[in-house]
Amino acid sequence: MTREHAQIDTPIGTFRAVVFDGAVKTAGFALGRRSTETTTRGGKGVRDRLTAYFDGDLDALDAIDVAPEGTLFKQLVWKALREVRAGETVSYGELATRVGAPGAARAVGTANATNPICLIIPCHRVIRAGGELGGYGFGVDRKRWLLTHEARPGGLFAAAG
């Protein structure tokens, strides 16, 4: 088993991923101070795709293999989340219907909140039925930034530099 780590600094903080045998097992924003390190011990392919995403290639994360661990229901929810395209949002209830469990919005919310591979499995694209952002484990400001980044053609920074 090969274990690699990928880390990049983004406009909204340091993002880290742990990769086993080419598939991301866990990923998320570092809580606390930013690191100046770009990568640690491999993970180049994942790092390159993350960099492309933040540079405006909003589909770059689709090519990253993931292998999250969780119950069958959580796996269904996380798989359905990967089908929500950049620039789109989905409500908890709508996602519950998509996984064949209408009325299970709270269970979908729990699966969403326990997503071990943030951003790559885009839990930030789930909003409340009324259109409110709702919570996000890495902060609502990051969620708002990600949704804004994805809402513009090519991302926020595509025209820059």
C-alpha cells in the first residue's frame, strides 16, 4: 500500500489530502495557520488537479479517484454528490430523492456532514431547501467562496494573471 500526502495553499487556506494507492481517502482544509509547504511526500497528481481547480478548471476534480469509508447509505450520498456539477447546487431533500430515499433529508445531512473528502466530494454544493447556505464543516465563508468560484465561467481567478 502506497501512502502519499498532497498539500496546497489556496485562496481560502491550506488544503490537504491523504492518498492511498492512488485514491484519496481523506481531504479537507487545515484548520489553523496556513503552511508554506506546497506538497509533502508525493500526491503530485492530486495536487495538480487541485491547483487546476483553484486556477479556474472547475472540472479538474472529477478525475481524482476517491475511496471514502462509510456505510452503504453514506457511500450512495457521496457518489450522488460527485454527480452535482460545479455551478450547481442541490437541497438535502433533493439529494435524498436522488439516492432513492425521499424524506431522508436529515440522514443525507448527516452523510454530508461526515464526508471525509471535502471539496473533491463536493458537499459544499448542498444547500437548504429555501436557498440558504446552511452549515459547512470548514466554515460558511469558505462554502460561499467555493460556490461563488464555481458560479462564474472559468472560476473567479480565470481572468487574472
